[in-house]
Amino acid sequence: MYRFDYTDLAGGMLLFLIGAGVSLVSVGNYPLGTLQRMGPGMFPVILGVVLAALGVSLAVQALRRTGNRPDVRFFSPLFVLGGVMAFALTIVPFGLIPAIVSIVVISSLAELRIRPVSLVLLCIALSLMAPLVFVVGLGLPIPLVRWPF
Amino acid sequence: MKKFITAAVAALGFALPAMAADYPSGPVTIVIPYSPSGNTDVFARHLAPYLEEKWGQAVVVDNKPGGGSMIGTAYVSQAKPDGQTLLMTSSAFVTAPAIQKELPFDSRTDLVPIVNVGHVSFVLIVNGESPYQTLEEFVAASKESPKFAATAGLGTTTHFAMEKFIVDSGADVEVVHFKGGGPAVVSILSNETDIYGSSISSAGKNIEAGKVRPLMVLGNERIDVIPDVPSAGELGYPDLEIKQWLGVFAPKGTDPEILAKINADVNEALANQEFIDTVTPLDWTLNGGTSEAFVTQVDEELTKWQALADAAGIKK
Amino acid sequence: MEFLGNIGLGFSVALSFTNIFYCFLGALLGTLVGVIPGLGVLAAISMLFPLTFHLEPTTALIMLAGIWYGTTYGGSTASILLNLPGTPANAVTCLDGFPMARQGRGGVALFMTTVASFFGASFGIILLTLFTPVIAEYALRFGSAEYFALMLMGLVAASTISEGSAIKGLAMMVLGIIIGLVGMDSQTATARFTFGSLGLLEGVSLIALAMGVFGVAEIIMSVRRVKATDIDPDSVRLKAIKPTRDDVRRSWMPMLRGSTMGSFFGTLPGTGPSIAAFLSYAVEKRLSKTPERFGKGAIEGIMAPEAANNSADQTAFIPTLSLGVPGSATMALMLGALMIHGIAPGPTLISDEPELFWGLIMSFWVGNVILLILNIPLIGVWVRMLTIPYNLLYPSVLMFICIGAYTASFSPLNVWMVFAFGALGYAMRIFRFPGAPLLLGFVLGPLMEEHFRRAMLLGRGDFMTFFDRPISAVIMALTGLILLWSVWGSEGVRQRRTDRASSARADQDPTKKSI
């Protein structure tokens, strides 16, 4: 238990920063226009200010109450998002099957233990199933394996 | 070892430029910068089998939509100039650069026009229950109380058609952008806007049903499906010759012999009676012609629309 | 008599062997595409589009339509079982469907959403049969001012859609609208927040956003926490799909209201099933005497949105066929299928092509009956997914999400967006920000801006344009009433809620988070 609700305090400040950033970028880059013919900047500027204001009021409220420690984990997001990133990097140069293997292997690490047999079996099963569903079944034009060099 | 590398480089060097004689050496991809089912896409898909037969190679229609056709266009501008990747795009190719800043390619130099395959005509329409029977009446009424013109989106051919109409007629009309031709026609049906330069295919059924009234063809000749509607030339607007055309382009640096072959083969397909019978019901008028004529046309239109954008104060 | 003749004509077309076959094919494929998270209906239809060159136009349309409404049927499955929406229109079904599955009522939830889908679709088809020309006329009365008023009402009505702090809900809605601004501004062609990326000119992909914020974030939260052995083995038997009498009693009105709202939004071009589903959920929560049950497995919370999105799917054909105006990209594809065969949709379609029009509509009955028959036995198969060990399930789901996102435009950019929104979604879980308002803001925001700016232009810069036009004025007045109602009602509700919340906090289950 903390004296303040630090989670909401940080969340509120983050919202304030995003809102302020959106408004500043818009004022700097996009014309506001007039009421009759609004420019591309009008909506983002207003929305940014509203978001920043909501962030401030969230942060102020957070100072008035106690809070719990948020549950933040490091390895789960690292490996799950790492798997998605690996897929994005491999799908075009190497094709579907390498992309499947990389996302499955990397995201499996989020379990923080390696089960080699089931992992290999899963990779094989998905490498068979996904092409069958997407390439054969739905006829999507994705190369299965590609060698860019 | 050194010898081997020299030999390999030499072999590659000779293999690289595609020879016009054996063109096409593999499957040809025609990139369409629009979604499947748009009229550009439909046209390309009907044309592909004829080229396939002529070339003995697969002709793949590949949709790369987005950015008002600019994404697919940019893609082809960066493709290998071997004639295996071609672009089939609409007159957005010449109108969009007048509006959009920071395009990742130069529309005058990065793509080579090969052939203008056909065009769709536009007709100015008003609501079927509106009091305006002629364009003259509409222009006069607009000076009494200002009117609104719909467009199918900023930088589209219809947008420039409406701007050009406003400049040439002196009507007191302000443009309002919609997302595509469908919503623009609806805005006429619902009386939200007053006038719109629609393609015949979008307006066709509504003209037949009397829901919208055609006032003038944007061109110097009347159109067969609506023979009673006067042309722009007849009404004294000879410069309102605005059509949405469709053309084939290749990346710059493509062998001129290959370009000539593509031009000849596409022209041959356009003359095929069977092909004509398939696409004319879709409101296409087929053009064809030499690549020189098309190069000149693209060049002139780029200048013309840029000048109009500057004159009408359309900001980049 | 002419009416019965039309229906007879329609059935004679729809019940031909070829048409039943393609209808079945479309419905089956739609269900499959719907169940797989990330794979959208637009991608599936674009892929099958070339096939329509070789089919009769009516048959082609029957098949494409089958995919279209089949997807929404199938889409609730992943929402309920895995807390990740099969399609964006099913996102709101997660809110109560997933808690039901966690309570061992996954089978009931799947069965009841199938019933709701069928009910909603039937409601839509009946409207389509009886009133197409009338509805098309009335939809024409909606101009930009009316659309804006409607979107505003939607946002106000839905502001309490999720549990927890109202400020957080509002903030997420605003953030969603801001994310929706990314891309090329349709009124000035200015590229906003694209950071020079050509791909971002098209804007953020709805599928990537929904899959990242809901799907990937959910997986991150569940890894090493969910065990297959937690599931009661009895709950996955086929007989466990039987709803209780209480479930049935609670479902009638939400289904009816959901169908009505869905049908309404379906007829308005540009709105569609996602908005209908979100709003009907918001309405149920507001009307409920026990709003605190929502988000914890309330059956009303799955019945209303599933009825709404399916009825919207059906009525979306009204503007498409009778005005020639596609309400969405998917509908534009269907129009394309007609144009290829030289048929231009428009006001004269019904009289010019009666076989096509009535055949298509009657095929909707065939398709929906097929879906009903197809889906109920499949429930037993789907529910078994819950017994797959999570360490095998989550990499597979992640793979499907990525492939789905990739195939939406065949560009890795969408996969990167899944990555970015997965990170955002996880951050939102840490800060306890709800995901549903973000998605709603994203869907409604760009429409709101477009219509607001156009309405101001058409109204010559005068705000009164929203109050001078009768329909717009009525909607604005309703919006004001909803606002008053929530301010007036919130005092008492808040008191009740805090009492309950403080007692509930002690035994909070860490795996169960509202989205």
C-alpha cells in the first residue's frame, strides 16, 4: 500500500504528456482554419487539450487516495512482443514458414521454461496448418519460403 | 578467382537488360493502385487475359490501394525497369500531384506513359426535383444564392472538374468533399449539395429513375447513353473537356523497344471486338494510340491541373 | 399478392442447387474467417473476388454475402473463449462473454450468441424484405449534421461502457479518436501524424488496433497464469450449452433492442455493425436495473451486441442495393461483383433485376439457417479449445493474429501496428485504462470529424445547423437527455458501487480483468 495512488498518478501524467504533445505538434504543423472551413489542425488541437486536462484531473485525484503496487512484468511483454516483431521482420524477406517458426519459438520463451519436444511439434503442426488454411484454403498469395540473398 | 569474378560480373551484366525480342521473359504484374472491384480494377482484369494470350506469360493483376492511388504508383516507380512490373492507373496520376505534397516520386520523370487505354465521361447532375432544367438556369440561380458542389474527394478528377467548372462559368459555388463517388451522388439525392460531376456509371440508374437530372456532359461530344444531354462545347465551355482516363505506365529506364512492344500489344487487345463488347457496357470508351501522344497528354495535363490548383487557391 | 410472388421468385432462385452450394461455401468460409482472430472479412472477400468473374452475378453475390454475415457469426467465438475479438464488430462481446467462459459457461455463451445472431439476422432480413425502398428514402434524410449528431449521441451514450473511473473511460475515448486521426485528412489532403510513412496515409488499421489492444495484451497478461486444468471438464461437454431459464428470460428484450438498433445503424452508410454492437451494449447497461453485473458475465451483455451486429450486417444491403451506395469497403466489393456483370445498382435495381434482388434476400434465410445448423454442433469443438494447454494455445493465437494482420494489406506495416498496439494495450492494463472506449473512439472519431467539418461548411460556419435541421435537433435533444440522466443517476449509483467495490476488492481474481 502506497501513500498515493502512484499508478494513476503516472497514468494521468502520461495522458497529459500525450495530449500536450498532440496539441503542440498540431499547432506547429497543421493549419487550424476557420469555423466554416476547418483546417486539419482544429480537431487534434482540441482533442489534445481535452486529453491533457483529463490526465491532470486523474493525477490530482490520485494524490487524494492510497494505491497498490501495480503488477508489472518484464519477460511476458518482452517475449510476446518480441515474437510479433520477429514475424514482422521475417515475413517479407523469408516467407511464411520462417515467420511462423520465429514467432512461435520467441513467444514461447515467455513461459520462462523451454519444452523442446512440444515446441518442435507445435512449430511443425502450425507450419503445416497455417499454409493449409491460408494459402491452400483461402488462396492468399504468401510465399512459404523465400531466400532473399 | 579474380578471373571467375570478372566473368560472373560480365555474365550478369549481359543478362540484366531485358531484351525486347524475348519480352516478357516471366509473369507480368500489372499494379492497380485501387481496391479490387473499382472500375480501374475491373478493366485491368478484363484486359489481362488478352495480354496473357498474346505474350504466353501469366499476367497478374495486383491491387496496391491507398493514399488516393499514390501508394501503388510509388511502388511501381521503384520497381525494376524490366517491363515485368507495370502500372495501370487513372487520371489521378495527373491531378493528385497538384494537391499532395511530398510525393515519394516525380510524376514527370519517374514513370513513363505507355498507352492511354480508355476513359469514362462525366456528366454534371442536379437533383431530379430541383428547378434547374438547364445549366444556364443553375449558374444564374447560384448568383442569387450561393450553391454547393460535391466532389468524390480532394484531388480526384471530379474535384478538378468542379473547380474548372466554377472558374469557367463564374458560378458562385463552393466545393464540398465526400469520400468517393457514392456518397457524392447521395448528397445530390438528399439535396445536401446542389451539383456534382458524376461518372455515367455512378449516376446511370438514378438518371433513368429520374432521381437526378443531367445538365451537361463534361466534354465536347454528346454521349450515346444520354443523347439528349448537351455537351460542354455546345454550351460554350470548350475547355471543360474533363475525362477520367486510364493508362499504362512503366518505371523510368525501361527499354524503349519493350515500351513499343507493350504499346503495340495493348493496342491490338483494345481493337479486339470481343474485348470491346465486354467493356463498353461498363461505360468505357476505348482510346489506344501511340505512346508519344500519351506522353504529351500526361505532360500537358500535369501543367494544366497544377495551374488550376494555383488559380483556384487549392492549397498544397 | 405481388409481394408473395416476389418471395416465391426469391426462393425459387435461392433454393437452386448451385445457389445453396455457394451459399453454404460462403457461410462456412465466413465462420472460419470469423473464428480466426485478425483475419478480416474484407481480406477474405477480396481474395475470393476474382472467382466471381466466372459465376452468375446472383450466385456470386450470394456467396460473398454468405462470407460477410458468416464472419460475424463466427467472430463471437474467439471473443468468448479467448477474450480476443474475431472481428472488430465482436469486440464488445468480450466484455461479458469471456467472464462467462471463465465461469465455465462458455458453452452457454456460444449457444446463446448463435441464437442472438440468428434472431438479429432474421429481424434484419424481415425489414429488408418489407421496407427496402421506404428505408432507403428515409436514410436520404441523413446529412452530415445528422450523422454528427448521431455519432455524438453514440459517444455520450457509450461513455460508461466499461467498468471503473469515468475519467479513464473518457480519456481512452479521446485517445482512440486521436489514433483515428492518423492518415490523410480527407478535406485538405494533409498527412497527419504519419511521420513520413506512405503506408500510414491510409490510417491505422482497425484490425491491428483491435488485435493489439485486446488480443496481444490479453496474451501478455495470461502467460504463466492460465492453466488448462482450471477449466471444469464438465463445462466443455455438449450438454453444457443448455441455458438456464433465467438466461432465456433475461435475453429476450436485449435481443429485440439489439436487433432494432443494429438494423437502424446498418441502413446508414458508413456506420455499420461495430458501432451498432458497441451502442447496443451501452444501452443495455444503462437500462439494466443491475448495471454492476455487466463486465462480469451478464448474458444481456452478449445477446444485445450479437443481435445488433448481425442485423446490421443484413440491413447494410439496403443502401447498397437500392441507392447504389456502399456503406463500407466490403459492400463496395459486393457492388463491384455486380458491376463486373454490367449490373448497376440503384433505385431501379429491384424492378430491373427482381430475380437477383429477391433471390439474394431469400438466400439470406438459407445462409442463416445453414449457419445455425453449422454453429451449434461446432460449439462442442470450439469449447474444447479451452482444454488446450495455454503454452501451446497462445503462440498459435499470436501467429493467427499476425498472419491475419499481414494479409489485410500484404504489408508488414500492419504487423508492426499489432506490435505497437500490443505494447499500448499492455501499458493500458498496467494503468488500468479500459480498452473498449479506445476502440469505440477510434471507430467513431474520424466519422465525427468528417461530418462535423462538412456540416459546418454546408451550414456556412453556423453551429445552429445542428439544431435547425429537425432530425439533427431531435438527436441533439436526446443526447442532452442522456447526459442529464447520467449526471442525475450517477450520484446514487456511485454510492452503491463504492460499497460493493470495496467489499469485492479483497477477493479479486488476478486473471480476470475487464478489458
